[in-house]
Amino acid sequence: MSRIGKQPVVVPAGVKVTVSGQTVKVEGAKTKLEQTFHANMKLAFDGKAITVTRPDDNRENRALHGLTRALIN
């Protein structure tokens, strides 16, 4: 498993996050961001952190796993 990808992305206080399917929406005090990620990556938000998981150890999925987590962070 990716060393970067397996770490959850902790959401700071005062930031609103919405995860719906492959889209992550982040709203802070001054800005709003929205990004849609690759269909193979599974995104989950538990109220405190966003976690990214991959379906298998395919080379493309391994690369996307760390990339997706880094982009969200």
C-alpha cells in the first residue's frame, strides 16, 4: 500500500467538506474548491478525515492512490 495514500487527510476546524461519489467539495472561510477524481479511487469522509482506498495493486491504481490523496491534501 502507498505510504502517502494510506494516510488520512485531516480536515481543519472551520472547513466544510462534502464527498459525493468521486467529487470532493471543500468550503473554507474565503474560498470554495471542487475536484472530481478517477473512478477507481474510493473516497470516504467520516466527519474528521478523508480516506482514499484503491481496489487492487494494479500499477495504475497504485499511482492514482498517492496522487489522489496528495491532491486532496
